[in-house]
Amino acid sequence: METWNKGVERVAFSPDQPVRLETVGYVKGPSLKDKIHCVAFVVDASKVLTYPNGLSNTFQKLREHISELGVHQVALLTHIDKICVKTKEDVAEVYKSDIVGNMMGQAAALLGMSTSYIVPVRNYSSELDLDVHTDVLLLSAVDHILQYANLYFQDNTAKHTGKKTSVVQNFCIPQLVPVDEACPFVSEDIRNIYKSSYIQDIMQEVGVRLGVSMSCVVPVKNYSREFELDQDCDILLLTALIQMCRSIGASPLSPLLQPPLESAACQEVKLDFTQ
């Protein structure tokens, strides 16, 4: 038997005693806040290949039932450092690892979902200090869960309150360009962008000037004389795109899951601090 703490409540789960109408604590007419808003499957990357074959069918039946309830799902692939030495040495290499990529595919097949819903994370275990790259993966997982939970609210608010969720929206996302010309440290290696105190100061100044939070300011590097694409440069540009899409209620990673907006606009503001 497993137990789950929900605030001051303590709910007991048992495979031999499914929840029934007469179960103590069962809510017959749950409000929106009483329902499950997102289901996160947690899969151990080091054990995916050891799971019994029949488990895949069980997961897929469970997911079908969850989907029928209109609840979005995501999966966390944990312990990625245990399956890839390269990732263990530098977790920033996670999306460059063929081993991790293949294991994400295996996890997706096990759960019966697209690989785009699989979020790799590295667990803290014996570390004494925090690691920024490990935190980025964990925060990315939290971000995915919150996005899908938010989608559930968007999909169901009208059913519970009668209010329409499609509204006119207008957002301003300032882009700080070109950061490589503003800072030699970043010009040498674009991956140093969030390590540069100079760029951070400029981002803060931009936020103050525009009256927005610093978290809304997105630094990017422009393509100008390059003949080939650069992965790190693309990451910054895609981050800016994702910020804009999120602001208008859409997601470039899962466009079919988002409810359409009647009218939405996102204004792009470019600021050049090299002059």
C-alpha cells in the first residue's frame, strides 16, 4: 500500500481496494481544484530495458484512460548520468548523447507516447553543491509539468465557471541583440552568455527601461556573416521563439495541444546595446 500526502490529508492507495463511491474521503462532485491537472510518469533510465514486456500494455491502457479524462501527460527520464559516461562528466551534453537519445526513444515506446514528451533529468544524490546544468534540466521538467497543468485549466475553466478562456492578448518580449558584439567574453563562446555579469547588467537595465521583469528579457546572437548554422546560437533564437509562443498561449513543441486563441499578438522589441 502506498500513501500520498495532500496538504493535511493522507490518502491511502491499494491495488486490492480500488476507490469506490463509499470510500472515505471520496469527493462525488469535485471542483476544478480537486482534480488531477497533469500526470507525470517517472522512469528510471538505468532500468528501462529491464521492465517486463507486459508493462508497456499496462502503461498504454492507463494513458488511454487518463487521456479520456482530458488530463495531459509528461514523462521524466531519471538517472541519465548512470547510462552515459559523457553525460555524467558534463550534464550539459545530455541532448548531444546518442545513448540518452536512444533511451528516450525506449522510454517513449514503453509508455506509448511521443519522444517530445520525455524529459531527461539528472538526480541529485551524493552531491554537496548545486550544479547549474542539473538545475536547468530539473527546472525544465517542472516547466513542462506546469505547462500541461495550465493547459488543463484552460481546457476546463469554461466547463466549471462558464467563462470563455479564449481572450485577446498582447505581449511584449524584448530581445537583446547582438550580445556577442556587446561582450568579448560572449563573443569567444556564446555559451558564456549567462555567465557574463556585463550581459546580466544590460538585461536588468533593459527590464528597468521597459518596465518588465528581467526574466522576460531574452538575449540572442544574430546570424550575419556565418556560412553554417551554430547550435548554441540556434538555442538562444529558439528560446526567444518559445518565449513569444508561450506568451500568446501557444507552444512550438506541441501546437495541437493548445486551445486556439480568438486573437493574440506578441510584439517583438529589439534593443541594440553595442552602440
